[in-house]
Amino acid sequence: MKRGKKYLEKEKLINRSEFYDSNEAIDLVQKTSVAKFDETVEAHIRLGVDGRHADQQVRGAVVLPHGTGKKVRVLVFAKGDKATEAEQAGADFVGAEELVSKIQNENWFDFDVVVATPDMMGLVGRIGRVLGPKGLMPNPKAGTVSMDVKKAVEEIKAGKIEYRLDKTNIIHVPIGKVSFGNEKLLENFQTLMSAVIKARPAASKGQYLKSVVLSTTMGPGVKVNAAKISE
């Protein structure tokens, strides 16, 4: 892939063979941001598990103390009092059958997270085939299947993110924006890493954190010393 002049210049600031402490890595990630817009800082965590086995799946959610800097649009499947609760908590879209039809018939996806009360999961299951591949299917482990829709919506709006393995056993998640500065990004990163370490499956053997890389949306990756994180 051909890289721009700006990218190549910034890349020189990073020693490719070095594993940096978390605070140094975060500092470098900000310095190597190449875009004119406020880039998102992302963490890419490779784990020593095999996600093809159910007992080695790593999935959960964590509230980042400073949020992600992104406005998250929440859709809630609920009825009656729970629908009112969701609206009052600040959900962007609340409904039932009509929202399922809109997604099915209009290919509508103007939302980032889906929350559902347990009694609505039969209905949501009808669109599981389209929500699943987009990572939008509500899940009890992520706190997105809950009777407490108020808490679920408020936490998501406050900066709750879901983390899960992709097919190559890597977790990709945002930890904030470049404009956050070192302190906030470091706190968010430490909160995320603590949650991922706690989520280690009992069936996982050997080294759990294989590699941790931080980067901005458009910038080069910075390797973090994973051994120090897991201490």
C-alpha cells in the first residue's frame, strides 16, 4: 500500500523494533496523527486464545471513564413502560415491530448500538442475520439485553464500548480522540486493558496478551509492551 509523504515523515518518529510503555505509546500515537480531522485512537489487542472454541471466546463491555468522543446512536427494542424509560434515558430510536420492518425493508442502519429487553429477543431474532455480521446483535454479556434499559442507554451514551474477538483473535476498539490528550487516553486505555485481562477465559493457556498496538485512524501503529500491562 502506497503511503503519503506526511505518513512516512511521521512514521520516522517510531522505532519499529521497540515496545513502548503505555504512556510513551499514547504520546507517540498523538504525535504521529496525520489527518486534518480529530482522529480516533484505536487499540488492537491480539490474544493467545482460539475464538473458534466457545470456552475461549472473549467478549464483554466496559465504560471508558472519558468516553470515545463519538456521538453514539442507540436503538432500543422495548414496549410499554420500558419504551418510555428508554426514551427518557436518551435513546435515539425506540420501538418494536415497526423498527424490524424498517431494517428488513429499507435496509436502515442509522444507529450504532442496539439494546433490547429480554422479551423482545424473539422479535429481534428475525433480523439476527443482518444485525449479527455488523456486530449489532444485542447480547447479555455486553449488557445490551437487559430489563434495565435506562442504565443500558445511559452507560452507552457515557462511553460504554463492547469488545470482542474478530476471526483472527484480535480485539479492535476505540479508546478516544487525539484531542483528549495523554491523561484521558491513558486512563481509557488502562480501563479497557483491565477489563480484557479480567475477561481471560479459564481455558486460555500460555501467553494471553500476544500483542498490543495503538494507532490513530490514519496513522502508523505503535507497539505497546504487553508484558508490563499484564503485570
